[in-house]
Amino acid sequence: MSRILHLSDLHFGRAASELEEPLLESIAQLQPDVVAISGDFTQRARRSQFRHAAEFLERIQQSCEARILCVPGNHDVPLDNLWMRLLRPWARYRASIARELEPLYYDNDVAVVGVNTVNRFAWQRGKVSSRALDRVCSALYGIERRTRIVVVHHPLEHGPETDKQLARGADEALERLQESGADIVLSGHLHYAEFAPFRTAPGLLFVQAGTSLSTRLRGEVNSFNLLDTGPGQVRLTTYVAEHSRRFRPGRYGVFRRGEHGWERDEPSGEGGRAIGEDGQPKLASAAE
């Protein structure tokens, strides 16, 4: 069993500072094996915002022994400095967050592959290049007995409630990732949390993170995801900061690999199962 803590959209420069300590306390308490961060560390890719993000990453590392794996988001490329955006788009990210834009991590239980979906020539809309897909499929080829996780910033599928454009190459990405044996895709960008099998690729589990710290909540609450993975199964919990300055378990779901892809175990409605006041998942009979 491996524990993955999924953060996204920290947006330093537009972050709720009062939530930083509660988030760090939650990470220290949960002791994940991997912390995966799916982009948008900053609001405007300014040096001071990257410094704040780097300090926060250092404090995460001090709080647990987890491997931290990051990919950039569209806000991590300068918007108001056209020269840097076109010629040195990743300079500040690489100097402060990570040299590698598409990191890899393997252990005995999981394989985690990062994909950079940011398009420097478009502010919002991302892209998944054929080169990136070739690399991911090669990295996942032949890996067995591990949960195979792909981390991107831009979601590869949108619901009808989303008015943003889907990333270029998303359809091809879902098809090829499913064929390559990937299990889970972690993403951010939209500032709301969700988990379910992809509609067009049920062999892949869609895990969307909300914003962990940003004040741009879009009607949602600050949150992060926790994944406990084992062979052919994953338990997901969304931790929320609603009505308090502490992150508490919110929605919960267990998925198992079935004959036709991922299937919810003991389903209780869209978005996961409710958590009781004791922090444990409610039984199906009590939750419905």
C-alpha cells in the first residue's frame, strides 16, 4: 500500500496565508509516501511568489519523508513579461521549484510520471504533445504490480459545467494512456475536487484536485486529495477546510479494477462517500 497526497493550485501571491500552517500540519499527520503537486504554484510567476512557494516546499520536506513530485501550471509561466514567456518560460520555475519539468518516480508500489501540459503560447488552454505521450508510454511500458499514476496540470476531460477549453491532444492522451497501462491521472487547474472513472476511458481513474490555498475558490472550498493505493484498488479522500482553519476529511470513495475498468466499491452517489464526525467513512446504509 502506498499513500499519495495530491495538492494543486497553491497560487502563492493569491494564497490564504492562514491555511498554510493547517495544511502543513495535515501533511505531517498523514505522512504520505509521495506528495504530487499538479501545478500553479504562483499567481503571476513572479520571483517573490516562487520564493514563497520554494519555502513552502522545503517545509513540506521537513514535515515528512515523502518524495515531492511537481509539474508546472499555466500560472507558473510569466504573463506580463512577454520576452521571458517566449524565450525562457521555465527559468523561474526551474530555479525555485524543480529542474525537471516532467519528473519520474518509482518504488515497489507506485510509478508516478509527470507531464508538462502548459502551452506558453496560450494563457489558459493546455496541450499534451505527442512527444510527451511517447515518453509517458515508454516509462510505463512493462511495469506491473505497481499503481501507475500520471500527473498533469490541465484535466484530460471536462464536464458540461466547465467553460474552459479542453487541452489540445486530450482525447489522444486518454486513449494512449489507457493502452499503456496507466491507472490514475491526477490534475488541477479547475479549482474543484472530483474523482471518478473517465467517461471515455474507464480504465483510467480521473482524480481532480481543488485549490489547496488560493483565495479564488469559484464557489468551492480549499481542499486536497489523499490516495491510498494497493494492487487494483484505491481509496480516495478529499480533505476540506470548510468552516474552520483545519483540513478535515470530506468526501470518500473506494474504487477497484473490474472487468471493464475502474468501478466504485459500495457506491453512495456522485463524488464519493461521506465521512462521519469521527473522521471515518460512514457505512453505506448510514450514508444514503
